[in-house]
Amino acid sequence: MRKIQKKQLAVAAFLACAVFVVGGCSVIDHPNNKKQDGYWHLVKVDTLETGGVKDFSNDLIFWSIQARLMTVNDRSETSTTGQGFVMHMTIKNKTSIHIYDIRYHDKADGDPEVTNVDELRPFGINQLDETFTIESVSGSKMILKDDMLRLYFKRM
């Protein structure tokens, strides 16, 4: 009798776990950023007001987009940004990327909030709460635009 009870208890526990796991999967909200998700190298920036163009292809400035988070960092040896920055983002109707809640990527210090936008300008970010229009995106290239700049990226 004891063997049957232990077996029934084990089966009941397994079923309870299975229901929890399967039920939990249906409430996970993972955005579908198929084309935008990835590791992007900033290769060129156009200044819209002046028509100026800056080639960044030899610089090591990267944006990484995944789900609702984005990181930006400078991987060059002369970088002054340390580990870079992490921020929340949403992609709206596959036409724009809204970034907000920008923080220093410094877990040891609790990822403090960025308050000086000047530190973000080398990455093409000119506001602490900014929306970029997605002009085009493919498997290998992405072009974003805000009121001041057009940013060209190559997928790594």
C-alpha cells in the first residue's frame, strides 16, 4: 500500500509541476523583434540639419537589442564609457524604437541612472527618452532616424 501512495504522490507532484510550467509559458510576454534583435555595429551617422556624414566603420560602437532591453557600448581601447549603458526599449508597430530608463551598465553599483545625455551622444543618442524611426531593417542592415541624426548599422 505504501508503494502505491508514494507512486501516486510522485505522479501528482509531476503533474502539478507540468501544469505550472505549461501554464507559466502562456503568460510570458516576449516581444517579437525578429529583425531588430541582435548585435549591431554603428557604421555611419548623418547629421540631418547640416548634411554632414561621419564614418564610424572603423570604430567599435555597438548596440545590442534583445526583447525589451538594449545595451550600447564602445569596445575600443580608448573608451571612456566602461561597460557602457543599458536601457529599456519598446518597438512600436515595427516602425519605431523607443528607448528610456537609461542606466550605466554597472551591476556592482546597482546600475545607476544616467542623468547627463552628453555621455550618450557618441552612440547616436541625444535624449534620455528618445524615439527612433525605423527607416529600414533587414537581416544585415538597419537604418534608424530621430530628429537630428540618421544612424546606419551593420549586423554582426
